[in-house]
Amino acid sequence: MPCGGRLHCLLALCCCACSAARRALRPREAAALRAAAGRGGDGERAQVAAEINSRPGVLWRAGVSPRFSGLPLGASEALCGAVRTPRGGALQRAPSRRAPRAGAAPAPERFDAAEAWPQCARVIGNVRDQSGCGCCFAFAVAGTAADRLCIATEGSVAVQLSEEELCFCTTARSHGCDGGSMAEAWGFVRDRGLSTGGPYARNSSSGHRSGYCKAYSLPPCYHHADAARRTDGSLASCPEKHAASPSCPVRCDPEAQAPYDDFENARYRFRGHVMFFIGFGGEVDEIAQQMMAHGPVQTSLKVHSAFEMYISGIYHRLEEETFLGWHAVKMVGWGTENGTKYWRVQNSWNSHWGEDGYFRILKGVNECEIESDVIATHGDAVWSGPGASEDAQLRSRQKSRAITRGR
Ligand SMILES: *[C@@H]1O[C@H](CO)[C@@H](O)[C@H](O)[C@H]1NC(C)=O
Ligand SMILES: *[C@@H]1O[C@H](CO)[C@@H](O)[C@H](O)[C@H]1NC(C)=O
């Protein structure tokens, strides 16, 4: 076989020298092949998508997502900036790896955090856009933290937290747009607290309406070179990757309003541990149990070359895809379709990507390692910051314990 078809050539980025064994590409080689793959533009992407969609046994549909239209296949590599969590260190292993109690109800077939906590549905369902920046770690952590803050306070603190500050102010293992450590980002929220934030605000009708402190400074983008093809004229084009990270903010934007306009003091932090959970191989579905008791969790997955073409369905890796990088995301629920179990996960590539900004992925088989590095606050975490009442948190913890005990 000269070459396993166009799909093999483009996805594996190993054109026509395809042998049975896959090998890692050298960076220069990969770049050259990506450039070649990109020359055909969206036409080439559409052919690859058609090839994936015609295959038997594939549970997801591929297509030319507006988010990556016009860019060479593999463009999502620049967005995959998650540094995995070192074992030991600052993170606590979840203590719940025990057999379920006799008579405990199994986890339901389907769960959706936004339905379980309707008072926090707007916070949980807020699909954001990391722009052309490897800031996924900051988006996943700030998003999960805001959800858990809202749930822990029974909806009385329903705010967005600042991805801008989290991305560009954590330093030891984090380098802004070049990616960063999720564990370090969680530690930052716990120890220094995080200001409120929001989406890119310049020229945006929704920008700063909230009065939050520090908006994200990089624009959302369709990556369309051609302005006429934009579906939302208010958004600017943006480069494939931002050359330099913005600097760490030291004050709120001028549009910020009380009580959020005080950069030093209007911050949300928590007392308590940051936990990691392993979602497979144990007797309990720890991830499901965590989510039902306390809300969404942050995780990361190995992103491969065709993932950016995901349009709908239940994603699983195709054999010839190449690894691009680790990507941090927020897991919000699970379900079953045609007998196949999946996780539902929120991405930060805007709501024009995937299933309105979300994707589903096989559950229970650690697909792309999505079940091996799940991180969240300990259920007993106590939040502080404007409006974070301790009474509400006490009530909410009692409810959570009842859920955990019942299982
Ligand atoms: C489930 O079955 C329906 C009807 O055949 C189909 O449209 C859908 O794509 C299937 N979903 C998956 C994940 O295979
Ligand atoms: C955004 O605002 C700036 C300054 O007000 C203006 O110069 C620019 O044209 C605006 N861009 C868009 C896309 O509206």
C-alpha cells in the first residue's frame, strides 16, 4: 500500500512513507508536513473529515470547524498547554477509593452539573475562548473553581474568575501562552486568591457589563483570514499563536465596579486541599461521585491531530492520529448513547467548536488519559471573598455529604 489514503497522510502527518510502525516526527519534519497539509486549506480538511465520517465504527463526526477553518491540520497544538500534575507534591490523593457501601445506589445513567445546580447553570455553562494562546490550564482551573465556588455558596456567589490573572501571574512551572501547570494554578487560587474576570471585553457588547475586575485581554477568534466568512462581525481575527504573553495584571480594568474593583482585596480563595482523582480501575467511580457531590472537575487529555475536527458524537482516538499535546478542560457530566458511555466535557475553544463548545468522549476506558489526572478542590474547602457566606457553605456541605454517604 503506497499510503493509507489521504486520511492517513494528513492525520498521521507521515505522508506516503507510511510504514506499519508509527514513529514520532521531528519538529521540523512535522512543521513541513503540516504546512503541506494546510496548503489545500479547508478543502483538504473537508476531505479528511469525509474520510473519517465514512468509516464504520467511528462514533463521532468530523468536519471543518469554524474555529480552525483556514488553518493547517494540527493548528490546535498551540492551544494545548497543560502541564501534567507531578504525583506526590502539593496534591492530595482522594481518600474515597473504597468499595461502595452495600445497598448504595449506583451512579445514575446520566448527569449534568448545570441541571443539578440550576442556580449555577450560567456559571457552569459559560463556554469561553482561550484565543490563540496555550492558556487552557488557566481556563480549565478558573472555570472549575468558579463553578465550585458557586455550588459551595448555593448560588450566592455566581461570578467569573479571571483567566487573565491565572494565566499570566502563576510563574514557577507556568509560562502564560506557552502553557502551564494545573496544580500550580489551583495552588494560586487557594493561596493568593483570584480576582473576578470575564471574556475579552474590548469592542464586545457583553464586555464589562458585569463590572468584574480583570477581563481576558486576548480576543476570541474564528481564525478566518476572510472577514466575510465570520459569523459574528464583532470579533477580530487573531493570529495562529500569540507571540508574547501579556504581563501579569496588578490592578483591575478601569470599567470594574464595586465590590469587584479592588484588586488586592476582592479575591476569591479557599481553605482546604486540592485533590486528584483516578477515574478507572477502582471499585468506585470516583469522578462521578465527586461531580455529583461538589460539581465539575478539571482534567486534561492527550490531544491528537483530528480532535480539532470533532463536530459531534462520542470522541475516541483514531489509530493513525498523531499526538499534539496535553490539553486542560472542564468535565461537567456523563451519559450513555446507543449503549456507549461518555463524559461530557467543556472546552475553551468558543461555542462554535464541537457540540456548542462541548465534546463527549468515551467514559470508563481512560480514553486519551482523560480519567488519569482529574483535579478539584476537596469537598470540605471553605471559600472566602465578597458575598461568600459561611452559612450557605455549611448547608451546601451537608447536602454534599448526604450525596456521598448515600453512595
Ligand atoms: C446513535 O444512534 C443514532 C441512530 O442510529 C445515530 O444517529 C447516532 O449517531 C448514534 N450515536 C453514536 C454515538 O453512535
Ligand atoms: C475596536 O475598537 C477600536 C478602538 O475603539 C477600534 O479602533 C476598532 O476599529 C474596533 N474594532 C472593531 C472590529 O470593531
